[in-house]
Amino acid sequence: DMGSPAVDTIPPAFTIEVDSENKAKSLNIFSFNFPHHVSFHMSWIGFFVSFVSTFAAAPMVAIIRDDLELTKPDLGNAGLAAVTGTIIARVIMGSVCDVVGPRYGLSIVLLLSAPFCFCMSFVTSAAGFLICRMGIGLGLATFVACQFWMSCMFNGKCVGIANATAAGWGNLGGGVTQFLMPLIYRGMVEGTGGRIFSAWRWAYVVPGLLHTIVGVAVMFLGQDLPDGNYKMLHTSGQLEKKSAGKTQYIGCANYRMWCMVATYGFCFGVELTMNNIVAGYLFDQFELDLVTAGVLASCYGLMNLFARSIGGLVSDYTSVKFGMRGRLWTLWVFQTVEGVLCVFMALSKDSLGITILFMVLFSICVQVCTVPVSIHTP
């Protein structure tokens, strides 16, 4: 018998309840059970790091623009580059996950975007700033691997809350970086003897190190599927090899995918825009200092700590009651309220307190909206 070794065909043993596909039937955020919950933690941490680095410039923009003599169009173009570069990267990431697995996909994109974090320390022009921000922004493609990975590890009864929590905690990086980077910057100011234009450059070493460390950790600690990694399952014949081109075509040929692209732009796209501009807006509009503006701006991203999980629970509940139609109605209701709150925030430009109130409520609706989109798309 020239077949695969017996060890490849022995069903893996699990210490948690799984379904017929060996997907976990529940999510325990405090568990590090292998492979389901270790993969859960690796996925959200990897996504978290990409958010920290992508929006690290936002809370320090007042210093960076003075150092590099950036104009408002320069800042706008750099912010746009940081989030648009990831569009193509995310499309490619879908095929990468199909062909080689989410573990390699998430790890590789973190390691490839790490050099751009380090290179930010040597930027001297608007063009260099834009290129580095675009390169760092490619890391946001980790979202695709994160969601793909959770769908592989958790079954339909809890995939909503698993996807929502992993994505929400990952997006939390966009809020944490708003107060983390000013604190790191302040420490670097002291370390460089008050040279503020050197301090922000040294501060970027931290995101670069995070990319490197977490990228390696994902590679060696995670597992693609409950039954093993893609390479082993392909070799043993337990998993069919897929064509990258074919999977891209199938996705693009489905009109529902394009509907989700449009509506996703009005929730996650809005979140990326807010992460880019909110600290600068508060700094300029209400004449706050850098750290205070960063802390208040972080309130927007920090809603990910619970809001996406709420979205997952609501979406799962309405799905049980009304099927996929329930998830779509959940999306429509919260996205409509999101738009109204966005307008109210803009109208509150003369009151810091009311602005923050509407910003927080606005953020909660944005995070809730992203969950039904992510679940409906597969």
C-alpha cells in the first residue's frame, strides 16, 4: 500500500465540542485551546497590529506635517493611499487563503508590510510619506484572512459572534493607536532630548517590531483548519487544491458580492476614514493638545471592544428567526441610523461634549453594520 501514512488519516482529538466538520460549536474568548481558540487569538492579534500601524500617523499628524511641510492635499492623498492600497490586496488575499490557507496569508502580509513601518523613520518628502502609508496599509488585508480563518474554525451556530469578535478586537487597534502612539512619541521625545522631529520617526519602530513578531507567531502557532494545515491536507488528499483564478472568477461573477462591496464601503469605509481624520479634526477644531485629541479620538475605535460582538449576536439572533433576510434587515436598520448620527456629529461642531457623544453612537452603529456584511458575503 503506497497510500498516505496512517498518521495523516487518524481523526484529531478535540477537548471541546465540535460538529461533523470538526468546527467548534462555541466560542470561549478566555480559552487557548488548540487549534480553534489559538487560531482565534492569532487572527485578531494579527489584524489588531495592522490597524495600529496603518493609523499610527493620524494622532501624530500635527508634528509630521510640520516636519515634512505637508499640505492638506498631501495629508489627504496619504490617508487615501493608506486605505485604497488595501482594496487590491484584499482581493488577492481571498485567493491566497483559498490556495495556501489563512495562516500563511495573514503572516506573509504582516511581514511584507513591516519594512514600510521601519522606512517611515527615513521619510523626507510627501511622496515618501505617501508610499510608506500605502505600503503599511496593505496590512489591512489581514482582515480577509482573519474572517476566512474564523469561518474555518467555528460552525454556523457561533460563526457570527466569532467573526464579529475577532474583527472587532482587530479593529480596536484603530482606537488604541490614537492614544498609544502619542504616548510612545512622548517617550521618544524624552529619549531624544526634546527633538520632536526625530521622536515621531523613532516611534514608528514600535509598529514595525509588532508586525515582525506577530507575523512570525502566526506562522508557527496557528493552524489553518481543525484537521491540520493546508500543505499536509493537500499532500494526504484530504483537501482539494483550488485554482486562484477560478475562485476569483466565481466571486466576481456573483452579483451579491458587488452589493456587499457597496454597502461595506458605507460602514467599514467610513470607519477607515474616521480613523484617519478624527484626531486631527479634534486637534484643530477644539484646539486640544496632541495627547488629549488622541485619547478622545480613540473612543471611536474603542467601540470595537464590544460593538461588533453585539452586531454578531443580533445578526445570529435575527438569522435564527428570519434566516439570511434577518441579517440583511439588521444591516439596513443600523446603517440607516449610522448615517443619521454622522450628520448629527457634523452639526455639533461647536460643542466638544456633544461631538464625542454622537461620535461614539455613530461608531457603535458602524461596527454593528460590518458584521452582517461579513457573514452574508461568504
